[in-house]
Amino acid sequence: MTVSTTRRNFLKTAAVSSAALGGMGLMASAEAAPLPLPKKWDMTADLVVGGSGIAGMSAAVTAIDLGASVIVLEKNKNYGGAARINGGIIALRDDTPEDLYKHLTNPKSNEYRKNDPALVRKYSKMCYPTRKWLEDHGVKFLNTSTKAGQYDSQHHESYLHIYSEGMDPDIGGIHPQRTGGYRTGRGIMMPFKDYFEGKGGKILLEHKLTDVYRDAKGRVVGARVQTPKGVINVRAKKGVVLAGGSWKANKELRVISDPRITPEIVPTGYPYIDPDGSAILAGLKVGGMFVGDRGEDTPRMRRMFGTNRYGFQKGSVYGCPGVSGIKGPRWSDVMFVNKNGDRFVKELDKGDLGGYSFYDMAYVQPEKIVWCVFDDASAKKYRWDTSYPTCEKGYAADGATLEELAQKIGAPNLPASVAKYNKFVDQKKDEDFDKPENLLTKKIEQGPFHAVRIVLMVHNFTGGLRINDNSQVIDIFGKVIPGLYAAGETAGGLYVGNGMPRGIMPGRWAGEHAIKG
Ligand SMILES: Cc1cc2nc3c(=O)[nH]c(=O)nc-3n(C[C@H](O)[C@H](O)[C@H](O)COP(=O)(O)OP(=O)(O)OC[C@H]3O[C@@H](n4cnc5c(N)ncnc54)[C@H](O)[C@@H]3O)c2cc1C
């Protein structure tokens, strides 16, 4: 790849990028010109990494293994990003690289067809051996994993489960196992931290990378960092890796991939993680290119029943689990209504309901408020507990009669909607939304009646900075920005079923390329 070598080109690049963003109303207060280099550097390392999530730490560990000095900047008070609280399910497939490549570029797959083939090619080769790389860095796996070719209903992938011995004192228990220990990505992040710090790496909490500096030749040479004590400048001799996650918590920027993701949509993992898009913005401000979303709902969106928290189990300080287990035949026992109590969609656990999804329908409901309604027979059968703390206050209600429930949730049309739904069950035909006959089997008739809020959530974003297969950031003219890397949810063009491998592989490419060239 050629590089913009003149300052004129460089200024042009940054100015065009900023102007483009400004035109979209995204950067009201952003500088239109590149930052002048600081008069002095407060710290120096070979590699400076913005973000201590799995992508950033994969870059950091790789670089430190190559003998480099590395500083990791972390904007939060907590280390580890989403992987520290996640489900610990990791799609490190043991297919052949060729089969995996075909799978991840399948033109018939909604999820994968927009992947960048060059990134998938390199990813596919590295995928399975990465298990050993993780083990070499202290990670352990549970023996509950599926084999290639078996499919998990959520991720449609074969996957391994990461083991963590202890409960996290900052977060609480995540997925306790009957055999002891926990299943959580913490089982990667904590060994990474120990390993990295053991080799002299530095992780600076409450240090937010806000900008990167480019020198007169256009090379990225450092980062501007906001700390509780003011701004500092950190020099990067070999590169800066942007690994601050996505912008799913940035209510202004995230509409770039879908204007329907309005402020009431909750980001998963919040408030433990707060991906505000600052790392992506830092790349855009120096001319980086944004490569878009898959435009596909199901993996990007999640829904939770009875809670506005996702990913935190019982015993966690961050939330409560809500009503779980509404799947399979249980869809026959529930009815979805909107804020007014009107039914608006068939109740079915399928991404594609016939050219549209549950989310397409939910987005257009008043205030995006959605309730799941069921009767006491179903609540008892499936042990759906609507009381606090299983459900959050305000996210569930009970009524001796449907009228009482309707009044409690402020949904006046609920009794009439239930009566209509029960008629559809009697006649085995849903005239309004075509719920399949095999799920149209249970009337909502035995009080007390229950309602739990279905909270709409935004989960994985696939849009981010455009990178090549060394994780170098590409500018809006298609050229590499020398010294600048992006990985994980900060980078676009690579979606692989779940988030951790998407961080690990490009993180490793960045760490290796920055140090070895
Ligand atoms: C609840 C939940 C469950 C999940 N379950 C799974 C699962 O089971 N398996 C799986 O593979 N994936 C799962 N995922 C997805 C996966 O965890 C993420 O895709 C992945 O961890 C993202 O890693 P990342 O390093 O790109 O970003 P993040 O994890 O978001 O890390 C970015 C880090 O950078 C910090 N940061 C942000 N901006 C800056 C800045 N400007 N300067 C300095 N620091 C900054 C952030 O605070 C954060 O710590 C889950 C996600 C969530 C939220």
C-alpha cells in the first residue's frame, strides 16, 4: 500500500474526513484540522493501545511477547472491557481454514456475506491454532464445548467455553458451572492481565485516548490522553492500536448504521462497559474510513425480559437476570403487546419472520415499549418469577384480572387483545399475524395475569474503522495510515459469529505488524 507522504495530502485527508463527519452532524465540536504535535511527550512506549478489552490486550500481549514496551490506556475505572463480563462462549472452530473461509463469506448468509474476504482469509487460518495461543497465555477451557458442525441456537457456530476459577469481586458471578468455577471471558482477561503486567506492561485506568497525532509525513506517532489530572501525551515509537470497542453506547453516532436505534435502546453490558465510540472517532478524525454494518438485525440486537441489564447473572452487582427461558414451545404461552396493549407481531423465536424481524416491528411501537403477557398457569409451569429482584422494579407487573394488569402497565387495550388472541387459539388461526398453528395452543385465561417488559438492546456492532489484514487503518482514499491500527469492535469488515475471536485475531495482527513491520 502507498502512504500519503506529503503534509498537504495529509491535511487534505483529515480535513475531508472531518468535513464529511461534520456534514453528518456528528462532530459539532471536532477540530477541522489535524492536531499539532505536542511540545513534549509525557510517556513513551513502542506500542500504545487504546482500550484494555480483548482486542487491545491481544495486541498488547503479542507485542510484549516480541520484546516491545507497551502502554495500555483504559478509559474506565475497570480493566477488561466486555470480555470480562461476557458469556465465555468462543467460536474457535476446528474446521479446515478453507471450510471456515467459505462459511464466513457465504453469500447466502445474512451475517457473513458482507465480510471483507482478505480479513476472513487470514482469520480462517489462525482460528483453530488460537486455542493453543490462549492456553499458552494462561487460559483454560471447560469441557462442555461443542464440536465443529454442531450448532448453538444463538451463535450458529461451534464454540468452546472459557473457564474461570473465581467469582469476580467487581462484578459478581457470571454463569456458575455445576462442575465448579464459572464460564466467562474473565477467564481470558485476568490471565492476560497477569501475563502482560508480569512482563512489564503497563495498564493505565481512567486514561482515555481522545486523539492520535500524525507527524509531517502522516505517520501516527502518539496519542492524546484525558486523565483525571488533565491531558497527557503518550509517544508511540512503533504504532497506536485503537481498540476501544464500538459506539453502541453513543446515542448520536450509533444511528449511522440504523436510525431506529434511538436513545431508549439499551446497550448490552452497560453500565459495566460504556462503549462511546471515542476510539473510532479518533481514527476518523485523522482520515480513517468507516466500513458499515451488516444491516442485519438478530446478532446486533438482543432483547431481555423483565430487566434492562444483559449479561449479568444473579449475584452480580450490576443487575438481575429477568425472566429467562422463553424459547422453543414456550412461545405458545406468551403474547406480545405494545404500550397501548395492542398485539403487533407473531410470537416466535426466529430471526426472520418473513422478510422482517421482531425488531423491525418492535422499533415502530409507541415509545418502543413492549410487554410479554402470560397467565399464571404458564408462570407456574415454567417458573417465570415476576417479583423483584428476579425482575427489576417497573419491568414486571401482576394483576388478579386482565383489567387490573392493564391498569398497572397503562395498556388499556390489553383485555380486548387477549380476548382476540384467545379466539385465534380456539379457531387455530391467527388472522392478524399468522402465528404458526403449532404455537397457537394456549389461551391466556387463568389469573392472576402477568406482564414483563421486553427491553430492546443493541449488542454487537460490526461497523468500524476499515482495516487491512495487518489491522492497519485505511483512510478515505484507500491508503494505509502508517502507524495506526484498529481491532475488535473498533474495526469493521469482520464479523465471525461472536465478538471475542473478532478481537483476538486482528489484535494479534496489529501487535505483530506494529513491532515486526
Ligand atoms: C454481555 C455480553 C455478553 C457477551 N458474550 C459473548 C460471548 O459469550 N462470546 C463472545 O465471543 N463474545 C461475547 N460478547 C461480545 C464480546 O465480549 C465483545 O465483542 C468483545 O469483548 C469486544 O472486545 P473489544 O476489545 O473490541 O471491545 P471492548 O470489550 O468494548 O473493550 C474496549 C475497551 O476499551 C475501553 N475504551 C473505549 N474507548 C476508549 C478510549 N478512547 N481510550 C481508552 N480506552 C477506551 C473500554 O472502556 C473497554 O474497556 C458479549 C458482549 C456482551 C456485552
